[in-house]
Amino acid sequence: MEFRDLHTQYDVLHKEIDQAIKCVLASGQFIGGDPVKTFEKELADYLGVKHCITCANGTDALKLALMAWGIGPGDAVLVPDFTFFSSGEVVSSVGAVPVFIDVLEDSFNLDPKKIESGVKAALQEGFKPRAVVAVDLFGRPADYSAIKQECKRLGLLLLEDGAQGFGGSIGEKKACSFGDISTTSFFPAKPLGCYGDGGAIFTDNEEWAKLIRSYAIHGKGSMKYDNIRIGMNSRLDTIQASILRVKFRAFRDFELQAVNERAEHYSELLCDTSLVLPKIPDGVISSWAQYTVIASNEEERNRLQHELKNVGVPTMVYYPKPMHEQKAFEDSSITLCDKSSTTSRLCRTVLSLPMGPYLKNDDIERIGKELMRLLHG
Ligand SMILES: Cc1ncc(COP(=O)(O)O)c(C=O)c1O
């Protein structure tokens, strides 16, 4: 059993994927070109946003957004304490200071009520609060109506880190369209993944979109050899775009539906166990980047992981360490979190189970039975 089964996906889609790769090889154009342009248009249409700019990975996507906003030394950006390192790393890498705020246990996403205290803490330390990074962790969109309200009230820009969220929605509005700027990652194991690295940035704001296109191509001005600002080299390559176009069709046609059915299946099988299961509110759709359960304590979580491994079931701990405890942030961060925070508790108790649109029902049933046996004898 695989934690995320990319082999079966390739078995199902290989004819179209091979054909798409062959077309790029025959065209001789490996950077930019039609596949990239068409994919950007397809993504923008799907999300209902005006601009989509693809780039080399989800980390660059976040960094490019901060660069477009001119965020740098003297600025502070609020980041959830429970997320992948990138969400905070990009803040430090543009020279600003991350302020780590706690998350809610029932959504794993940032607690909108903590935004104001984050702003106060930044001001107290002499930094200018500029933005909030909201993460759609494990595929579930964050609570954007409350987060947006706080951002508006406190004069903050909203950056949606949708690296895990692509495909989710709240009502009619899709994840990766909630931020002033939103981003995603096409890392292979993501809800929509390529066969290497890839990322994208989404916004309705034309000025920011232009700046991002410039920053992503060495700060280009009127053309590639006219460089008017210091940028970076961050592009989605043509082969990856052509693969993603095939995978995106499958994602829309059946994969998103399939992961939701698998999540439901898990929840039916595990509802009588002592585990806390992920719950998605009515009207919200998750893209189920992960199906993550919460054990009663650290000992139980570690035992489950160990015993499941012994019977051939791979699991992962996302994430074992709060952001505020990462050594990299030791000298340059502000935190509202400590060992008693929800984040710290989650780091000790979460366990992500195998998930993905090609996960077999038999495997879900086996995992359910093993967990029943391990928890309740
Ligand atoms: C929440 C989150 N943000 C950002 C990233 C960065 O994406 P990438 O690996 O494409 O740079 C990831 C990837 O794991 C992620 O999970």
C-alpha cells in the first residue's frame, strides 16, 4: 500500500500523459509556449480569477506574492504555527519577521481570533504588520469570512497559501481565489501534482500580476534583457505544464469526487473509535490533501504509527514540530504560541493516513479494521 498512490494514477492516465510529453519533445520548446499559456488560462477560468502566473514551486509562489507587495525588513507577517515550513520561511527570506499564531483544532487552520493579538505583538516589537498567510491545511479551506473581516479591520493583506488546498471550496467560491493573492504547489503528492516541482499564483489585481511576472523572470521590464528590478528565475517548465493539463482534466472529471468519497468511507469506518476525525462543515469542500486523525495522546499516536507500519500501512506525521520551535526562526520571529498551544498538542497527536483518488476501498477497509483492533482490541 502506498501513502499516496501515484503509480495507479499514471497507469490510468499514461496514454494521454505520454502523448503530451511527446508533443513537447517534438515541438523543441521547453520553456513557456502554448502548454504553459493554456494551462494558466484553464486554471484562472476554473478558479474564476483574472490572473494566473505559473512558477517553479509553491515556495517561490508565496515569495513572489510578498515581493509584489514590497514586504521586507521592518515588516511583520502573521503565519499559522501549524503548517509546512515554507509558509513562514518565505517571510524570513524577504527580510520580514514571521509572527506565529495558533490554529483551531477542528480545522487545523489559523484561528481568526488570534489575528489581532498577532498584530499587537508585532507593533510592540517595533514591526509593521503587513499581511496574513492563511493556509488551507490538509485540503480544507481556512475560515475566510472571519479571516477577511479581520484583515480588512486591521489593514492587512491576505495571502492564501493553497499549496494543499487546490480543489477545495466554500459555497461557490474556490480555494486559491480567497486571498488578495493566492498560491498553490504542484509538488507530486499535492491534490494536483506534476512530475517534479511546480507552482502558481492567482490574483485579480493587474498591477500585482504584472509585478509577479517581472519578478519571476529576473525582474524583466519591456523584455527579457531589460532588467528593471532584482527578481528570480521561477518558471513552470513546458513538460510539467503539459502533464498538468492532462492531470487537471482527471482532477475535475473524477479525482476530486473520488477523494471525497474516500474521506467519507474512512469517516464511516472510524466513527466509533476514540480518534478525532476531520469534519468538513456543510457547504465546504476539502481537496483532502491529507486525511488526518487526532489520537488521544502522543504515546497512542506513536504506537498506532508503529503498529500500522508493522502491518504494511504507511502513515505520516504532518507536522511533528510547531513553526515557533524551528531552529531557523530562533533569532528572528515573534510567537504567540507555546507548549500549551493547540499547535503543540496537534504536533504530538496527529496522524495522516494513506489518501488519494486511487486509494482502494479494500485498503481503506483494512486500515479501518487495523485501527479498530489497535484501539479497541
Ligand atoms: C502548506 C504548504 N505551503 C507551501 C508549500 C511549498 O510548496 P513547494 O514544495 O512546491 O515549494 C507546501 C509544500 O509542501 C505546503 O504544504
